[in-house]
Amino acid sequence: PLPPPPPREELPEPAEPVPAAATLPPGWSVEQCTTSSERTYAIYHSPAGLRAASLTDAWRKHDAEAEAEALTLNWLDRLPPRRLEPLCEEKGLPTCGNSEALARRLRESGGLSVSQLKALCEAEGLVKQGTEAEIARRLRDKLRREAGATAAPEAASSPSASASGKGTKQSHDASSFREALAAEAAAAVVPEAE
């Protein structure tokens, strides 16, 4: 008869480390959970209540939310009236009022066509190729960058300004850094049109 096999040492499975806040999408949080068999796993939570099983899935869901938000055209009121008036005129809408009023009329009338989005890109010196969502996101991101550039520089760099006590501010800062890097890369590829 063969001797019994030596006892097998049970090594615990290494737990996946909790990702640093800088790797999470903006506003997302991670929760470490443990099963009854002591297996550790992470669940990612979005500010909107979405859940993701992996960091990749969290970014995928975040990007889908961002794309949907870009298509709502909530960023239109950041454009000057001189950009919005021709679009209103083209749709037969009143052209009087400030950016907010013109943008609201455009959104309520069904939004903008792809050709209108492309015309805005051209007027803003942006690449006008891509899907409707890509074009809308490009415009929205440019307007966000411009709005951020007009903010007080000391507020953007002050550590006390970024400590809001919410615990998710770091991920917002990481996202801003990620967007700034993407913007720099895009600016290096696309020459500024005058």
C-alpha cells in the first residue's frame, strides 16, 4: 500500500489590493467584500448608483454615462450667443436672448443635427469627424477646459481647496489630470485653426 499523501498546505488566496482613488472614475468608490469562504473581492459604486465588478467595467460604465451626458447638450449654454443664434435661425427658432435661453430652445426643439455639431466644431477650431457622441463630447470637453482655465489658479492648485471632506475629491482631481493629458495630446495632433 502507498503511504498517504502529505497534508496539503492551504494558502489563502491573495486579496486584490484596493485600487488607489486616482485609478477610479470621478466620484466612484470601491467597497472591499469577503465571501463566507474568505475570498475577497471589490465592488465599485458610481455616484449615480451604478455598480461594477471590475475597474475596467467601472470605467466602461463611467464613459457610457459621460457619452450620454454629452448628447444631452447641457453644455450648449457655455457657448456665446453668436454661435447659437445661427443654429436657432436654421431651426426657425427665435434668436433673441442670452446663451442660456438660446441653448434651452435648441435642446427643446430636438437638439442639434450632426451637421450642426460639425459646424460648431469647425467654428471652435476642433476636429469635426466622428460619431455624433464623439463630436458632442469633443465640444463639451473644450468648453469645460475653457471654463476651468478661467477659474482662479490658486483654487485649482491649493491643497486646502481640493480637500472637501467628501473623500471622493481625489478621484475628481485624477480625472481632471487624465482629461488634461488627453487635451494636450489632442492639441499636439490638431493644429489650432484661426
